[in-house]
Amino acid sequence: WFGSLLGIICALPFALYCFRQDKQQYLNKLIGRTRVEFKDFLVLLSGNLTSGYALEGAFCQTYNDMKKQYGDTFLIKTGIEKCINGVQINQGLEKLFEEFAESVGIEEIADCAKLLSLSKQYGGNMISMIKRVADNIANRLSVEQEIETMEAQKKLEGKIMLVAPFAIVAYMRLTN
């Protein structure tokens, strides 16, 4: 059965299903990591804005802080670099940040880009807005992490309940 062509043909759909599941889990982990990095970016950005930097200067300083914190391995590095390089050739930071948000495709980043653009266009307290967005993202992440933890607990309980009858029967046979 295991060495036959029929066994391989029967197992192929299952293997494709497992591959798709693994790919989806990997993408979900990347999205989660990107969201955490973006939250850290916003926290650092609001700190730099509070310390007196203009938005463009705060972006550059925050990028340097992110490099210190994550090294060269953070996922949003290229998007932030494009924003900084665009600012250096006198392009608007709001438009560059919106393009970055579109390329990443994460809801929180797109919302932040829209808020940044509106705040810059109509005025407003950008520091408190960025802090509020960072707090909202942190709250979402913590709720999602709690949900994932509860799901993992339920899956483990299900696996234990699946194995328990077989373990009980095996124990009774061994002891008799």
C-alpha cells in the first residue's frame, strides 16, 4: 500500500491540502510579525514626534531606532526605506506611506496611512493620533493572541480526547 502507485495517488490530495495549510500558517505568521513591527514603529514614531522632531525627521530617526532594535531583519524595512528615500527627493511622505500601505496590504497600516494623510492635510494632534493607533493595534494583537491561545488549548483537549479511549483500552489489555 505505501510503496504502490495507488497509495501515492490516494495520498496526493492530502499532501496538497497539508501544503496549503502550512503555506497559510506561514503567511499568517508573517502578517502577525509585520503588525507587531508596525506597532513598535508607531510607538517609536510617536516618541520621536514628542521629543520635537518634524514628521519626516521622526520617520528617519524611527527607522534608525528600528534598525537598532531588530537589526536588518525587520519586515517593514523596505517600505520605510522607500518612504525615507522619497522624502529625500522631495516627495510627499503621506503619499509614499499610502503606497507602502497598499503594497503591504495590512488593514492597520492602510488605516494609519489614511489618518496620517488626513491629519497632515487638515491639521490635528498627530502625536496623540499615532499613540492612539499604536494602542489600538496593541489591543487587537493581545486579543488575537488570547484567542489563539484558547484555540490551541481546545485543539490539544480534542487530541487528548481522541487518544484517551485507545490509551484506556491499551492499558486494560496490558494489565489483564
